[in-house]
Amino acid sequence: QKKELLFADDFEGAEHDKRWHRVVDTFTFEKGTLKGTQTRDKNIPAADGKPAVTAHAAVYGLEVPTKDSVVEVKIKFEGATMIDVEFDDRKYTGAHYGHLCRAQVRLNGVTMIDERDGTMRNDIYEMNKDPNKKAERAKLLVGRTATYPAKLEAGKWYNLVVETVGDEMRVTIDGKPAGYLKSSGIAHATKSKIELGVAGKDGFFDDIKVWNAEPAKP
């Protein structure tokens, strides 16, 4: 259940909260909304002394530390293939880039991922690069993700709620249950930041609110 409100932004006006920051391009404030467009959309091999670039969803960061929280935000697909809410702890070194967990929304489904103890855990992340370790990696990932079907339409605003309490994460879309995952990495006590991600072109966010949360009393 919700406790105090930690952060709210309706993206109106010219001034924007200093806790927002760029992570992976490109995000812009447009007509009172936050627009994400994946511009790193190709893998480019290293050449002429320049490092390789891997394709990556656009990501916008919000420095609001939480442990247990309720994140509510309106989302709209305008060609985007995926929109997500992510939790990270940059100081945590046991997982790639301090990734902890995320809830991904696509037009046809919701996927929840424990990254700290799953896909982004350092040893499992390294296995990605070795095709011979595919089966071993798959075993380690059992129970670390959950995918649920959804039927969403492009061009329409949806109210997305991501609740994280203890080792459980719950997703609600327009007030209806849309996904649930219980996995150890979700319980990470110092979620130092929240990130919003968009794959493809374009995805929109509006009216974000972040509350502190605690388990509902039975």
C-alpha cells in the first residue's frame, strides 16, 4: 500500500526537475509529455579507433531512491515496440550496470524481470557471450522472469502501475492486474534510481508519480 508521495511530474512548463537525467538517447519534453525515441538502433562494429556501438533502448533516469514503491505513469505507444519501468543501484557491483529489476510493456504482453539475480547477474551476463553455455544459463534463469499476455493498442494512453514490495513486483494496467513476479533480486534494499525505457520510435510518458510503499496489512 502507498505511503508518502516521493515524486510527481506532469511534464508541463519549461522547467524540469533536476533529478531527471539522460542515460541513453533520445528523450525530449514535448507538449507536456516525455517522449522517448530509440536512436541507438543499430549494432555498429568497432572501426577507425572508435569503439563498437550496440543497439540499446532509449533510457531516461530519475534519481529517486526507493526500497518498496508504487510507480504510476501514463504510457502511450506511437510506434514503440516496448516501454518499461526499471530499477537500478549503480553502486551494486554484482550485476551489470547495477540493474535490479524491470517491468516491460509491449502491445501484446507484460514481462517482469529480476535482473540482479537473473539476466544481469555478472556470471549469467557473461554466459550470454558463449553459445555453449545456453542451456546452463537457461537453468539459472528459471523463475527470474514472468510474461503475461496483454492486448494494448497504439495511440492510446494507458495508466501503468508498477508496485515493488519485498521480493514481489506487481503490474497493473488501467486498474486491471497485468503481471506478477516473486524473485529475490526484487527485494534489493537500495534501489537508487528509477529509469524509463523505450524501444523503437516513439513512446510517450505523462503524469508520473512515485510513492513509498509497505506491504498491505492482511
